[in-house]
Amino acid sequence: MADPKKKVVTVSGLGETRGRVAHAAIYGYRVRLYAKPSLGKAVLRKSGVHRRSEKVLRINEKVAAYKPASKCAGKPWDEFVKCLRKEMKAAVGAGA
């Protein structure tokens, strides 16, 4: 097993310390697992990817004000996902 205190050099040449983020390490990259209900599966995103464009921030503000998840609370999972899709489309449009 690798020493968790050693530095790992990624393909980009930037070093990172193992154990700083408690997510899976795959092929030397730190990745995070995200649920993606619109695709019906989970997706992996490299750490360091921050979705902070103006468009994303506007969508986040709309979702925070609309609170679609609380409108679907208490439903079984399949119904919750359907309800959440519907509420997200109502909150931010068809691009959600």
C-alpha cells in the first residue's frame, strides 16, 4: 500500500497530497462521484472542477429560491426523482 503522506504527481504536473480529500483516487486523479438523475446514473468529476460561470450561478440562485427538493420530500425514490425533474424544469426551464 502506498504511503499516504507521499506526494503524488498528476499528469498535469501539479502535486497533491494524498488523503486531503476523502474521495476515490483513480489512475492518479482525485475524482468525485455525483448522482446525475437526468442521466439515470452517477458521473465522475475530477476535483478542481468548479462550476462557477455566470449561467451556473444564476441557475443556483433560482434553485435556492424555488427549493424544488423540499416540494418533493417524503415521496418514494422513483416518484421523488420524477417530481424533482418536474420541479427543476419549472424552476430553471427545460435546460435543467
